[in-house]
Amino acid sequence: MSKQDGRDVLGQSDAHNERGIELADRGWLDEAIKEFKKALELDPDSAHAHDNLATVYAEKKLYREALQEYLAALKLEPESPTAHYNLASFLTEHSLDFAVDELSEAIAIDPEYADAHLNLGLAYADLGRAEEAFAAMRRAIDLSPDDAFARHELAVLLMDEGDYRSAISQLKEVVRLEPENFEGHLDLGICYAQKGFYEEAERSYRRAEQLQGDDVLVLYNLAALYALWGRPEEALDYLKRSVGRDAEKVRAWLATDAMFDSLKGLPEFDEALSPAARA
């Protein structure tokens, strides 16, 4: 091929690429894809055509194909900041949707893949699609009923939705399956406290305290429980201990925590938060 012929081929490739951009801007995505593919048939090393094709694939929710094209563009121009930026932008914007697609594909191939159902639920939760998240996580638990991690993740989602009663059912199973699960006992205590079951909450917090007694969350939640329960001396004692562990974090929590309203204004409450109490 002569130099002139080479220039003609590259010019034709550029023309198809420009035409693809025009079509994509008008929303004619399928036609744009055809033009970008024609550009790449003429010039497989056109990083811009790969990048533009990737962008259109992403708009059509063809995430696997989009990723392949972004990577192809980056391989051709590894020193291009734009290529790195475009790949990062794609991953930032579409990684969860991409994950949902791939996990759904895994489940279509193997419907009894418990971990795929669980991770699909986690992806749905991160996308704010709570009902789909619940369904996927419950399916994971049906397939693997002794998986404490799956039950705990479902419980956390239920807590986020304010369904503490259902969360309690899951967390009771978590601590039955894993009696040394610190976070399971802690979250179970939180749920009991939210439902007003103070004795049950105390038992759960005490178990968490046995496992990890110096944890600021255990100390703080015990303080909150006793404040709600009308046991101010114990509340102030645990509050002071939590301040000793992490004063800045505790002050931030207290700023919006109504559970301590019964103690606020008491000299002992202010004393518990004082620098001397933290010493």
C-alpha cells in the first residue's frame, strides 16, 4: 500500500468516526455503532474510535462491550490521560450496573449460586433498589441457610429500612451460628433497643462487651440504652468510658442523638464530656 493509499484509508476511517459522533449526538446509537465499527475496520489502531464506540455501548447498557473498548483505547494510548480518565469515569458511573448484569448472568447459568445471589443483593442495595436487594439476599439464605454473613448483610439492610423486628430474627440466627460474632451481638442489641426490649438489648450488649469490651460502639450503645431505660448513673459511667476511647467521635454522635435527651443539661453529663473526664 502506498503512502497515499494509507492516508486515504485513515481519512476514510476518520470520516466514519466523525459520522458516528454526529449520529450518537442525535441519539441514533445503533447507527453510530455501525459507523465506529467501520472506522475500526479501516484503522484498528484508532484509539478515538474505540473510545467513542465504548461510550455508545455504555449508553446502551452493554457494559462488557464498553469495558473492552475502553481497555482497547487505553492499550493503544497508555500515556493518554484522557484514556485513563474515560475508563475511570465509566467504572465510577456504571460499575454497579455492570456488576448487576454479570451477577444476573452468573445466576442464569447457575440458579443455585448462593454467593452470586448475595452479591447481587449487595449491588442492588448500593443502587438503592431495596426490594430487589431483599429478594436476592433472601434467595441466598434459602440456598445457604447456615451462611451467617448473608444473614447479617440482610439484617443490616433491614435495619437501614427501619424493620428492626425482621432484623432481630436474622441476627438471632447470626449469633446462633457464630456465637463469637461481635458485630452480630452489637447489632442485635441495637435492634432490641430500638424496639424497646431493654433487657434483651442489655444481654446482647453485654455479650458484645465480653468479646470486645473496649470498643467505643459497645460503650456508647450501653450508655444510650441506660439513658433510655432511666438508669442515669450507669448511662453516665458508660458515656464517660466511651469518651475516653474516642472523644471526637462520641461528641459527633451526641450532636444528633435523641437517646441522651434525658441526660442533656445535667452537670454530670457535661462533666462526662469534659477534657478532664477524658484524661
